[in-house]
Amino acid sequence: MKRISLDTLSLVLLCLSLWSCKREGDEKSNTLPDTKIVLEAINLTGDDRLNSVVQLSWYGTDADGYITGFEISLDETNWTFTTEQDSTFNFELDAGTDTTDINLFVRAIDNDNKKDPTPASLIIPLKNTPPVVTLDEASFPEDTTNLVLTFRWDATDNDGDESIISAQLKLNDGNWNDIDVDKRIISLIATDPTTSGTTNAYIYYNTETSPQSSTIDGFKNGDTNRVYIRVEDLANAISEVDTSEIIFVKRKTSDLIFVSGMNETSTANYQTILNTAYPSYDYVNYMINSNAYQPKFWNPTFRLMLSEYDKLFMLGDGTNITNPINGQIDIMLAYAAEHIQEFSNNNGKSFIINPLRTTNDISSIVSVMPLDSISTSSGTAFIQDNDSLTPTSSSYPVLTANYILPNVAPFYPTADAEVLYNATITPQSGWVGPDEVAALRKNGANTYQVFISVPVTSFGTTTEQIDLFDQILNDDFNW
């Protein structure tokens, strides 16, 4: 057996001891990470302070490893981990506080899960910025509206839109009234639309069908109105007031509303008839000035206006119009259709003259009117000079064409409709289709809707036209 000398054993033990010391020294020499915020200081005071939305970046270094992440804190007690090296902070100021200083701490973490023992810190001087509110002038009526004043508003805040906590509305010389800060379309209508002068108004939000329980004062019915709005944020900073242009609101004077979607000359011909058959009526024309007076928001403006009347006479044609708010392109009757349906459901009575074109998309008015479809046949349909519209009842006059009417669009009525007039149709180029040009609907014995698809003023004498209107508006709708 070979013996190990004492000297050799001593040498081995010494080497082991030195190796152990070296290992222990290696562990103790691990360098802790270091953290830097890109901005070392923000030396701003007074009005130069930052708003509450601040973008910051940071980085970390580690001499003998690498950085795996960071922890962020506002109090050096509660830390949040992130692997990001920049962020946009939306700091909250205490309610009622205009300025404050935020302490931000960031510490790096290395691959040994060691954390910077001396986190980087930054004092961020903040000052609340007041919110900004705007009335959308494009959403207001052109300069005049019938009964209902609808508009849209918006508000922003550099400190975050969620910091806007309240909004107030004022009409003319009235008081400031709180409104819902989250509902941005407002419709106003006098509590009594027939009254004249300063009164209270109902407030409707967006497309809601019921008004708010509280009303707003200062509304001038049958007069000009100006709208004022302001908002307030968490720091109790109030925006500058935004003000609308002057809008005239017409009051209700009749149970019949005449809504025209034709030019002033054509409209005047029907006004001549109405002035005798039903001389008291309210009137709006959505066609004039390139359709500028159409409702910017058919729902709720047209719906709310229509709900105040018992009878509707609507005049339109196959011309498409563009809504300036949503860009929709359609015939006027298509915009109104769903609201006429609601009007009918609530016992409203509608008399509608709307000559159609075979190229019109009538999908939105089918069944709302007593109209199921129109012919898709090739060719065209004419009504010749001196040809007649023949009524199905002697209560209505025979109407003879005063000239040739090309490209008419008779229709197939719905199953629940009663035919009112048949036309003598001259087909051209192989056209095949119906001859019905007028139909009505009844609820029991009560007529509540009449639809005619040809221009009545092109048929018969003025006296006969007046007789037709008198029968429909005063007799058929007299319930």
C-alpha cells in the first residue's frame, strides 16, 4: 500500500482551501444592477408644469449579467413588474387639486433576480389642464327647425377624457342645467309645442324614446335660440363655454304636418291644394338649398317631430339625397320609413305621394307603405295624355292625365292593402307589370294610410285634386 506523505496531504488541503475561497469570492463579487430614468429631473414650475399624461423611459445595466425586467413604484412600497422600458402614464390628481408632485421609482432586476438597491427616482411636477368642449355646428339644423332642436357635442381633456366628470347646458338667458356627460346627442322640444315664447323644454338623449324627468328652462318656442355648453373635470377646472349659432324653432300650429322633399315650384302646387282642402297645416321642406334642411339625425329629430302630430302629408320623389352626418344615400321616404311605421303604430294617419323610379331601392319602404313591390320587367310604363286614374270607390274623383307621363312605376300592393286607383298604363319595349298606382290601409273601418306613386298635380283639375285631398284628410282621417 502506497503511503501519501504528510507534506503531500498538506499541499492538497491547502489547494482545496484556496479553491474554496476563490469560489466564495466569485459569489460575493456578483454586481447588482443599476437603473437610470432617461430624464434626471423635470425643473418646471407654475403654469409650465406637465399635464397628467406623461411619457417616460428608463434602462438598466448589469456588469456581470443582463437585465430581465423592471419594477415601478410611486411609493417605494408597492411595486409593479414590467419588461417594458418606456410607458405613457396617466396620473390622477386628487379631486379639487390643481397641481401636485408625483414621485416615480424604477429599479432593474438582473438574471440572478437581484434588484437595484438604490432605485432611480424622478419628481414629476403636474398641473391639471382644463377640459375643452365643442358643439358640433355641422350637426345643428341649418338655421330653422320645426319643433325639435337636435345637436351633437363632444369634450376632450389632455389629462384623459375620463377625468371629465360633469357637463352643463344653458339655453339663451336660462340657467345652467346638468346633462349626462356620456350622452352626446341632445334633442330639445318644448313641453307644450304649441306655446309661444320662453318655456321649459324636454331633454332627449341620443335615440331614447322617453325624455329625462327634469326639463331645461330658457327654451324659446316660435323664436330664436342659442345653446351654451361647458364641462368640468376632476380638479374642478371648468372649460371655456362653447356657443351655437342662432336657430329658429317653429312652434306647432296644426294637427297636420306637411313634409316636402320636392323643389319649391312643385311644392307650391300642392300647397295650393292644401290651402283650400286643409288650410291650417305646419310645413317643412327638406329639399331646398340642396337638402340642407333635412334632419341631420332623422332619428331622433324626425321621429320626435312626427310624434307631436295626428296627420302627416309627405311629398317626395325618386331623387336620392345624402345625409351629411352618416353619408347615407337614399330617397327621402327611406329615411322616414321606420318612423312612419312607428307613427302608424301610435294611431298616426299618413298621406304620402311619392312617384317612384324603377331604379329606386325600395327595400326599406316595402310593407311600411301599402306597397309590396314594383315591376322588374324590362321596358318602361307610360300614362298617355287624357288617360285616367280610375278610383275603386265613388268617394274619390276620376283623375285624367294632363300630359304624357313617361317612366311611371305602378306597384303591387301588400296583402293588407286596398287598391284606391288603377291607371291606364301604356307599356313600352315589352314592359309587363301592375296598374295599381294608389292604395290605402285600414284599421277596422278607419283609414290610416294612403300611398300614391304618381304626381297627383299632373292629373285632373285643381278642383278634382282638392276633392281628393279633402276626402282623404277630412273624411278618411276623421277618426
